[in-house]
Amino acid sequence: MHPHIKALYNSAQKPSRLIIGLMSGTSLDGLDVALCKVTGAGLNTHIEVLNFTTVDYNDDYKTKIKQVFAKRECDLELVTLLHPWVGKLHGNMVNQCLAKWNINPASIDVIASHGQTIYHCPQSQHNHKSFTNGTLQIGDSDQIAVTTGITTIGDFRQKHIAAGGEGAPLAVYGDYLYFSSAVESRVLLNMGGIANLTFLPKNGDANGVFSSDIGPGNTIMDAYVQQHFIGQHYDDGAKIAKAGKVNTPLLNALCNNAFFNLPMPKTTGPEVFNLAYLNAAQQLTNTQRLSHEDVMATLNTFTATVIANALNECAERAQNCVVYASGGGIHNPLLMAQLTALCPRIKAFKNTDDLGINPDAKEAVLFAILANECLAGEQQHLSNTAQGIAGVTMGKVSFAD
Ligand SMILES: Nc1ncnc2c1ncn2[C@@H]1O[C@H](COP(=O)(O)OP(=O)(O)OP(=O)(O)O)[C@@H](O)[C@H]1O
Ligand SMILES: CC(=O)N[C@H]1[C@@H]2OC[C@@H](O2)[C@@H](O)[C@@H]1O[C@H](C)C(=O)O
């Protein structure tokens, strides 16, 4: 047997494994690195996050990625070069974290890497009749494995697509295994660049579970701030939005998009919800001269409105739903206050800290869970393809040499 296969075989049989989950999201703020001790598998999974950090990206990374990110047309040579470059960078960032945490790389069973999404196009978004769904993540796992010396499992989304899904949200797999409750109906709400949710009815019945993207989280707000407030990446504490007034015609135009009328589950990305989307709505409503503060106030309410609509749909399916939020949006006080006001039927808004998982780390932990399932999962608990949840094992294995 090849020594790498033997090592994986041994890892799979251990009662618990050390897995590093890596997530680089649509906000391009940094690489989330979660060192997890994962015990068991399937519904008996237990996670302890031993260390978590976000390694910030420098301007060079952001500039390079933005040349291809969510762009229908871009330099194919650059995409080709970025694939190994991002992988090596992520590998170096892991090495840096392990050194800082004083952890021996040899003690890590596997790295679970999401990579960097550069384009996402479900069928509902593109007009090519002969194609189904597509999504593309760069940051080659072979580079990570070679750079760190640690076996790396990556490229999780392609199997979901191969099984008929849209390649996202994958959160449901971790959410179901880890956050289901017998006594409480839960909505796990993540507000990153794009907002998504997982609905977990309290009986734990996999047939009632669903997961879907909702629409923009922070993505348009971030893009607007970056364009007009040089040096700022986002509206810290919603200071800009709080200083403005919501413009109702612009809000209505922003909310008027076919995506919002599609039934869940569905997925989207910054390919749709971007500055061009805002500009088109401003032109339509003749609101190009609004102050930046008013635009930000309107964008904040737009995000809150679309998220609230989806949460209210969940509240119709189960009484006394509790929302557990995660992602950078939880740090936006205006957004959180608006959500609470717009969702009177949601019993309580909490965050995933209340369930033992740091809300900023949640997506990186998800990929550690998916890698653990790839290694040690014995059966698929979710095979409800009607809800867009394929019962498949995800991830591709890269060895260090
Ligand atoms: N203090 C804060 N005030 C306001 N907004 C904040 C604050 N901190 C973070 N955010 C928002 O959260 C964003 C980062 O969120 P997160 O890291 O969850 O996104 P992501 O993982 O890249 O996105 P996705 O889940 O869509 O891939 C920031 O770009 C910003 O918009
Ligand atoms: C294609 C892609 O990268 N999608 C991300 C993005 O960020 C949030 C939302 O859009 C979600 O669908 C997904 O990430 C999370 C981790 C998921 O798959 O659950």
C-alpha cells in the first residue's frame, strides 16, 4: 500500500483527527484558518476549534483576484497563473499559522481547503441551454499539500455539481450534522459577501432540511465603500449607513429581481449582485445623485429586507424558530437591528457562539467537517436531492509528494 494511502487509512480509523479548515470567501478579506479537533463522524461528529485566525490578504492579492473575480471576461493566462499561486500562498499562510501556534505539521491529519471562488453560475443565471450548473474555485490543493507537507482535501463543490446540485450552499452538510436539535427549530444564517441559510426543523427529519443562498449579504455594500471611501474595505459598525436615509424607490428597484422570486434552494453570487446592479437600479429610479450615506442606508435595508423575507419563509414552516447567525454581517449593528425588527415571528436572534462555534470561523469549520466526512464518514445522512442536497462524499485528495 502507498504510504500516503496507509496514513489516510490510519487517520480515518482514529477516534479523533486534527483537521485544518480553510475558507476564502467572496469578501476577499482574508483566509480563515480553523484548526479543529474532529471526533467521530456523521451525526456523532464533535468539533473543538483549537485555534482560529483570519490571515489578512494584502492589496496585491486583492488586486490580482479582482481582475478575474466574478468577471465574465478576463485574462485566461492570469486565471491559469493564479490557480497555483493562490494554492501556494494559502499553503504558506498555513505554515505561518502552525509556526505561530507552535503546532508540529506532522500532527495534522489533513487540510480541508475551499479555495477562492472566482466564478459561480447556476443554470438560473446563465443562458446556455446546453450547460447545467457551474462553479470555479482556484487555489490548487496540490500546491497546498506540497507547500505544507500535509495531505490536502479540496475542490469540494464539483461533486455537488456532478450530483445535480448548484455547488452551493454546502453549509447544510455541516449544519445538519452539527447544529440539528430535537427540541428547537433552527435557522443557521450566514451573512458573508452573499447571505445563505440552512433550515433545521426540530424533529431532525432530514427531509425537512433545506439550505439556500438568499441574495446579497455585504457584497454590494463592501464594493460601494471600496469605490467611494478610499482605504476602507467595509462600513465599519455601519457608521456610513446610519448617517443616511433610505430611498424607497431605489430600495424597491433593488428588490425587484427574478432571483428573489425563485423558490429556495437557489444560489447566486457577486456575478449578479454587484455595483453594476446598483447602478442599473439608480438609473431606473433617477437616484444617481443620492449622497453616499443615503445609498449605503438603502443598501443596508436592501440586504436586511431580502434576508428577512427568507427568514419569514422559514418562520412559516416552523413556529418558534431561533436564528443562529454567523459571518461578518453579525458585526453590522444596523443590519442586525433591522433583521430583528422585520422578523417578529422569529423567536430569537443568537449567533453560533451560543452553539459553541465562533461565528467568524463557522465556514472554515464546515470544510473541516466535509473533509472529515470524506475520510471517516460511513453513510450519507442527507440524500434529499429534491431540496438540492445530494447525498455524496465531497473533496479531492492531494498528497504532499
Ligand atoms: N465591524 C464590522 N462592521 C460592519 N461590517 C463588518 C464588520 N466586520 C465585518 N463586516 C462585514 O463582514 C464582511 C466579511 O464577512 P465574511 O468574512 O463572513 O465574508 P466571506 O466569508 O468572504 O463571504 P462569503 O460567505 O459570502 O463567501 C466584511 O467585508 C464586512 O462587510
Ligand atoms: C460558490 C461559492 O463560493 N459560494 C459561497 C458564497 O458565500 C456564501 C454563499 O455564496 C455560499 O453559497 C457559498 O459558501 C458557503 C460556504 C457554502 O457553500 O455554504
